[in-house]
Amino acid sequence: MSPFFSFSASERALARLGAIVQQKYRIDRLIGVGGMGAVYAATHRNGHRVAIKFLHEGLWDDAESRRLFSREAYVANEVGHPGAVPVLDDDEDDDGCPFLIMPLLEGTTLRTRSERAPGRKLSVAEVAVVMADALDVLASAHAKGIVHRDIKPDNLFITYDGAVRVLDFGVARRIQPPTGESDAPLSSAGRMVGTPAFMPPEQVLGQSAAIGPPTDCWAIGATIFTLLSGELVHATDGSAAQLVAAATGPARLLAKLAPDLPGPLVAVVDKALSFDPADRWPAAREMREALLATFPEVFGKPPAAVSALIREQLAADLSPDSEDSHGRTTQPAARLPSPVVVSSETMASPSPKAPSSPLPPDARGTRTLREGETPPPSPPVESPRTGHIASVRRRRRRIVRAMLAGLALPGIVALVMVVAMVAGLYEPKMSHRLAARLPAAPSSSAQLTASQQEALVHLNAGIQDWRDASEQSAERSFSRAIELDSSLAAAHLYLAMTPVWTDAETREHHHAASAHRSGLSARDLALLEAYAPAMATTPDLEDSIRRLSAARTAFPSDWLVLHALADMQIKRGQLREAIDVLDDLLRREPSLAIAWAKKGFALALLDDMSQAREALGACLRASSYGSLCLEYLTRLDSHEGRCPDVEKNARTLMALPSPRPRAALRLASAIYGRGGSMGSVHDTLQRMTQLASEARRESTHQWNEVRFNVLAGDFRAAERALDAWGAVTSSAKYEDEHGYFTDMQLGMAMELGDKDLASRVAADFLAKRDAWLRSSYFDWEITALRAQYRAGGISREAFDRARQAWLAREIQRPLVASKNLGWIRAYAQAVATPQDAADALRALSDYMPMADALTRDVETDDAIGLVYLLTGNVEKALPYLRGAASSCQAVQFPFAHTRAHLHLGMALERIGDRAGACKAYNVVLARWGQEPRSTSAKASRSRFSALDCTGH
């Protein structure tokens, strides 16, 4: 080991003083040292003063520590509130040490201010105003889908002018990701992060799925509790005892410790400190509104008046001339010290008994000395012998910590529980409603804890739901099992297997299952290994099929192995082989609903609709609420124009627990397709918005507003919604979300005849797409390329070269849908002229058979029909155009569905069906006739007039 690392963190931090960073920042003084880094005041070469936070040298090589450290720059800036201190820059110094540049704040933390107050208590008015301001910052964070997870007095800073700043978003997490795919949490799965004294039960137990805005509300409540009572929520000493207390019992009542406090304010705090997250304030905005509502009764003045008075008082207290000015500190937007981080990799050893203090030992920072202030006495110099003994002791502590680092989180919590019971801090009878969730000390190594037992109950329930083709319920049960026991490898494995496509979330679950593979059965180990190639960034389904075939040999009668093999074969396009495997499985278990569902899906992909419907009917007979059977049936019925049947099945899906948003979208389309009112359609779309994840809710709302207004012919309102959707989407990191938005932009521009705009939008998308995370199953490049060509932005020759390059990549994709739709996306949907249509037909033979009815939709059918129409083959065009015009997908695809009627009218004219053509043109005019810019309405009006359709 280098001699440099034999010094303490503080000694190493002091060694940076006077150094020049990146040839522009001079390190002036040390502000403080925390668990992850050291923070300094520094001066830029232009004279501007900043704070610089360096990651500790010992953490440079730890990828997770570097990720947590550098991510603070992006999360803090994303909040977008003046009270969330931004990170100005992030970089590495010449030695490769990561650092962050932040504004240098002048003022004090609430911890420092409370420690100097009589009895360590602040005034009710000050606490109420400061916490209302902090809640305002958190409300902005929660609206962006960000949970802070480490609110405490140390992370609430008051500046010279009395303004409140929320520090340290370094351990924050996003509640929900974009585009229907789960965003990877901002901390690794299984990690428990935060400061024990200010952590609610779900955070202590590492239940990542339960952590949300109510978690921050609990921490705010705990902070108010401490600042008003001078005590912590749980009266214990040390971090380990705090963890046990937080996980096992409800918060103490504030009124018992401080009976003189105003009742309305106490009620706000008590609700925030509720044990169950569902009983707390749902988010910071609601808690802030409730807090502000108490001001007139508690203080006799409105919130604005009280806030102005308190900020003026704070500014006076913290001014350089104030008698209290020696309590001021210089503080950056950083956590000092860092919160406790407990994971399956690391856990701090239990803290020794701390001296009496209202704040835990890990919440104490280092105060910066004022100019002229006498520093505290230096520690005594160790003799060689005492130094050697201390060194040995330090090494022993490091060994113990290394041993603890090998324990999984449930084992750590169980160990803490054992210690707590031995010490008399906890009795099992106190756990009441936690008994089913909190690991208790087993009497033998073979005995399961209560939470592990409940986790297994949910696991088995999920397996049964899976067998019953109720995949939504199965996924929910597996997720609940993981909340109870994050090391339950089987639940992680099954969550990796159930989705149709591989995404970041499925990969994360597969990784977690691999990490805990010692808990898997031989069958599940075989499945884990078989799915590994399919989880790669570029999936290798062929390799997975080979491994699953080997697993079938080892487990010939196991339903899950046979189902997994058939499912993988379907994804790869080996449909007949998959049906053979499913038939083998159904001979063994004829009532297995999931096997019938997958067989119906495979038959539909083969365009054998009669047999597909029989299989899906058998699925529903085996499981009347099989969501997967209903989903496949709604897709078939929607494509075939059976809107009443779509409505019936969509309503059944909506009645299931936690329905998916797409069920509401199908229901809205079915209502419109059978002639229901636009009001009912709009209300159903609003229900879809409510079902979307919080992170996706606003974009879903605006997307629905665009679709609805286009269908209603109000293009001005649609354009306003499109602009609002674009503002929400601009910062999205997934290409899918940008792709859906751009596709709608292009549809709007082309329908309104603005080809220049369409060309610019397409070019902008192509220029930016390298910055986004791309889908593993859909490539949006072709969407922009064909729009550029149809708008005249690129030549036919340039487009054909780009198209051939795209098709060469597309053919390598392992998923069958991409191959079946390659011709439609690259050729049929790019048709602008009869010559384009002729070129598309010449290329069709290389991409046969035609994509199946289950995969196709209004856009694809309209495109295929137009190819045949422009080449004069009306007989082949009509089935596709009639199907597109009569489908129950008008709400999903308002542009394509309306244009399909225009193209259908043109085809019917060719065969002399004047009445049918007039009816088709009339649909276009009824929807878009009031929009003078609509190219489809102009063409329909011209044909309507030429045919003299007035009487039809």
C-alpha cells in the first residue's frame, strides 16, 4: 500500500490545500470531510469563488461510488428549482480523481443552527417557514419523478438572505422511467441509503419499490420533530439501534415530548411520520399545502406575512454584524458527512454509544474556523507502541467490516435484529404489522424469517398467476416477493422471463438472480443460464434456444422449461417449432392457460386466425380472467373491426387489479369505433393518463390530447398539445420517447402540407439520436429517413442508399417482428409516387410472407393498400384499405385511420362504387373538413365534388 493511503481522510484532504486543479482552480481551504469526499473553498483564475467536492481516493476504483458521486451533477440540475443548488461542472483532476464544481454558499445548516439554540430547539415559526420552503423544493423534485432520500438538518441550508437550499441529491432516485420501461434506480438494487435517524421503515428495510415521495415526507416530518423537540424520532443511540427502531416501531408522538406545540402543526407532522407510506402525505406538494394552511390559526397571519418576517429575522441573525455570526459556515451543495449506505456489498459497522445529542453521530459535520479563531487542541502524538496497537485495532476493524460486506442485506438486518434482541432493544411482540415483513432471528439456520415466508407465498401466487395467463398479477406478485426478500433469486428470474422484450429492467432482474443464484433450484439455474444470451445488449436468441432445448432434455415434463423454450422460439420466428412444444406441454397439462395463450399468439402470427381464436378461447376457459388471452383477443378484434368485442374485453382488462394504460387506449378506440361520444372517448383517455406511471403521466396526457384533437379535427389544439408534449420529451433519455413524439410531429407536418417543417424535424431527429438510449427491438431511423424523402429533403438515390443500409442492419435483429415488417417500414410507408410503389412491389418478393394480421395495424395496412392502389392493382388494394378504414384503431392512429378512408374512396372510385367512395370521402370531411390546411380534406373535398356526392 502506498504511504499516502496510510494517512487519515482528513490528513489527505488537508494535503490538497494550495493545489491548482485543471490549471484554473486554486484550493483555498477545507470546508469539511465526509464519508465519500472532501469539500473545499476554491478560487477560479478569474476570481470567482466556488466549492469543489473531491471523491475520496480510496473510492476512485469503485464504479458504484463514482456513479453515485458524479450523478449528483445531473440530478440536482434536473430538479430545476432555485432551492436545489446546481452543480456547475464535473470533471477529473490530473490524477484521475472525480470532482464537482458547485456554488459556494454562505450561511449555516439547520443542524448547526439548532445545536446553538437553547435546548437545541428552534422556534415554531422558523421551523414552519424553513420547512415549507424545503417542501417547495421537494415538490419540484417529486414532480420530476425524483426522491431525495436523505433529507435531514445537515442537508437543509440557510443562506445570508434567509433563503433555504436543499443540499445533496447524490443519493436521490427516480421514481419511474420513461417509455414504459423501468428506469434503473439511481441506486443499485438492494442498497439501503440514507441517514438512520431520518429514514422511514421502507428505506431502512431496503424496499426500493416502496420508496417514493412519502419517504421524503417522513424525513421532513422527522426533521421538524427534531428541530421542535430537541430529540430524535426514535430515542436510541447509534446507527444500528436507529435502524432497528425505525424498522420495528412507529414514531413517537410529538405532542408527548412537546405538549405546548400548536395542534394543527403537530397533526401535519404526525401524518408525515405514519408508519405505512399510504397513510402519509402522498408528496411534498400536499404536505406543504397542509403546513401553510396552519399558519393563519397558529400564527394569526397568512403564510406570506409569516415567511417575510422569518426570512428577515434569519438574514439579520446570519449577517456579518450579528452577534450570532460566529455560527455561520461556508457550505457547498454537498452532503457533509455522507449518509450511511448499506447494501449487499457494504455496511458500516454498528456505531459505539454516542454522547447525548439530538442528532446521530453520523449527522455531525466539521465546522470551518473563522479567521482568528483558535483551533481545537491537536490529538496527542502516539508513541511507537501505542501507534502500533492502534494500527492493529484499525486493521481488525477493517477485517470485520470486510466480513460484513459479504453479507446480503436481509442477513445484515437479521444480524442487527439478533443483536437488538440480546441487548433488550427489541422484542418480537412489538412488531405487530411488521411481523410479516421484518426478518426475525431464526432459532435455527434452516428456519425462515417471517418476511421470507411471506415472500415465498407471493412467489407461489405469482407462479399460479403465470400459469393462469394473468401476467400482470404474476409480475405484481413477484415484485412484492422481492420487496419482502430482495435476495429471492427465483422472483428476480421470473421477472426477467415474463416480459415480451428485453429491456434495462429485465436485465437488472436477471443480474440480481445471478447474484443470488445459490438460492435457485437446478431447474431455475438452467433457466438462468439459458436466458443469459437473450439478456445481452444484442440478444442472441439462437443460443438461448439451444440452452433451453438442453434444459428440456434435463427436465422433460417441467411446464416452465417447455413454456420458456416455446416463448423464445416465438420471439425468434420459429413458430411451427414453438407450437409443437406447446402441444407437447398441453398434452401433459391441458388446462394450462399460459400455454394456450402462447399457442394462440403463434397461430395468429402465422395468420391462422380461426385456430388462433380457438386457442385463445381455450385459454379463457382455463382462466376466465387471463389478461394475456384478453390482450391477444383485443388485438385481433381491433384489427378486424370488431369494436363491440374489443370494448367488452378491454372493459374486462380495465376491471382487473392495476390495469395497464394500453387497455384504456384500446377501450377508447373501441368506444369511438362503435359510434360512442367524443366525451366518453376523452374521459377514457384521461383514465389512461391516470394509469400511467408518475414519470410518464404528463407526456401520456399530452400525447392523448394530440390524438384526441386530431381525431376531432381541432388541429390548433392538437398543435398546442404537441408543443407541450415536446417540452416534456426534450430531456428524455430513451430514443423510443423521442421517436413517438417525432412520428406525431411528422404526421402533423405532412397532413398540414408543411414539407419543409417535416424535413427539418426528421433531420433534427437523425442528428440527435446518438445521444439517446436506443431500443433493442425497434430502430426509429427509418421513420425519419422516409419522412425526409417524402418531404423532398433527400433525393431518391440518397434515400435508397440509406434504406439499404438500414435493412442490412434490420435483418440481423433477432426478433421476428422486425423482419416481417422490414419491407413495410422501409418501402411501403415511404411511398410518395407511383414509381415508389412500383419499386416497393419489386422488392416485396425478398420479404415474403407478408406481415401477419396480429402484427399489422392501421398504418401498415393503409401503406400496403396504397402500394397496390398506385400500381393499379385495386383488387389487392381493397382488402387492406377496407381493413384499415374499419379497424378499431382510430384513436391510436388518427392520421392513418383518416387517410385510409381517403385511399379507400380512391380505390372504390376505380371499381365504380360511387356510393362507397362518397361515404369514404365524407368520413374525412366530417373529421377534418373545417381545417383549411388539411391535405387529406382538400383531396376528399375535390373528389366529393367531382362525384357529386351531395345526395349520398
